[in-house]
Amino acid sequence: MEEKTERPSPDYGNWVPKRLLGLCAAVFFISAALLAASFLPCVRTSAALRAALWALRAVLAALCCLAAISFKILYRAHRDFSYSGGRLSDKILDYVVENLRWDGRGKILDIGCGGGALAVKIAKRFPEAEVTGLDYWGLKWDYCKEQCEKNAAIEGVGERIKFIRGDAAELPFKDGEFDAAVSNFVFHEVGSQPDKKLLVKEALRVVKPGGGFVFHDLFYRAGTYGSTSALEAYLLELGAADIRMKKTAGEIDMPEYLRGKIFLATGGMIYGTK
């Protein structure tokens, strides 16, 4: 009897990378070790040095507490976002695709494709689509081009997706080259463009008239995009046939703590037809 070869699982990474959890753990253990060492017997010191030592102990204790709390929150978020755990990342991508006004024929661009999850989902949802995934794949994230290509191959859509390295601030495509474009929580991370509103304009540039688009990001975070009214006014100036903006945290099924300010409270979607 032939043994069945187990199909490998795709690796789409996690929005809360393991290296961040490792950093929190390292800070905790180093601070705890230094704090314990500070209580070892030592030669007699002056009152000033003793006061300084107690101040140092207070700082180390605070670091221990902060690292422990951060690890607990981030570990829970890592589990909830995981594609094999809470699957929140997958739910968010489904939500993006559901808001895309496109018939699935022609070319579509995924800006900031990460590990390829959204590009693969679109290719599987729309069998006639030609998908391009673009990312800078910086050292900050646990993603790379080879990982994307492997994931697409595992999912059976490798022949309809191509992945290229590029900058969302200067997309290497002609005006109107794509029938649709999507992006999911990417623009606020693009360091090459300080004015994040211009990333929306650049993304729309490569969509042909009548094409659909969905851009999901922290559009309601004033420190990144300015006031909501100013952003809405700017969007109207872009001249799309139909362009809308809405908050999204309340529309996606997720644990309540992830709707908080440090996670997705300021999440929003810009979508419509060019």
C-alpha cells in the first residue's frame, strides 16, 4: 500500500513576529538577572551609592514588569492573528476581498504582499486573475520573495502569481496598468514616504479607470494621516469615480482587546472604483 505524502502547509508568517516576542523575553530575563545580581553581598558603599543602587533596582523592576506584560499581550495577539490559531489575519483578508468591486478578470496588484497570503487568496477566489504581489521585504519582517513563491506553489496558484521587489512609494508600473489593486495594513509602514496620503495616490495611479481598489490601513490614526476630515477632502481631490472611507475594527469579528488603540482601533478602509 502506497504511503500518502503529507501536503506541506503554507507559511504566511504572523503580524506579531516571533522575534518581537523573543525581544520581550530577553528584556525580561536580562532585567531579572541584573536585578537579582544587585542584591548580592558587596563591599560597603556610601549612602549616595546605595541610593543610586536602589534607583537602579527600581528601574530594573519596572523593566521586568513592562516586559512581562508586553510579552503576555503580544503572545496572545500572535496566537489570535495566527493562520493556524485564531485566524484573525485570514478573516481580515476575507474582509478586504469582500469589499473589492471587481469581476476577477484581468490583472490585480497586491501592494505590500508580505508572505503572499492576500495575493494567494485572490488567485484562489478569482481563477481568471493575473496577480502581482509587490513588497520591499525588509529585515523588520519575517517575509521574503522565496517564501511567497513557495506558498503560492503549495496552494496550487503559483503559475498565476508573480512576486517582485519594489517600493510602494514608487511603484514600478505604468499608469493604469492594473484592473484592480489591494493593500492590507502596509502604507503606515512605508518609511520611504513620510506623507502617507501620497501612497494612496500612487496606488490609484496604477489602476485603470473603472478598476476596483481596496486599501486597508490605520487611516484613522491622526499622527499618521492627519485629521479624518482632511484625509476625506484629499481623497475627493484624487478624482476617482467612487471613493469611500470607513472604519473597520467594528465590522470584523475579533477579540475585544484587539479593537484597542495599540492594535486596530484606528483601522480603516479606502475603497471604491476609479
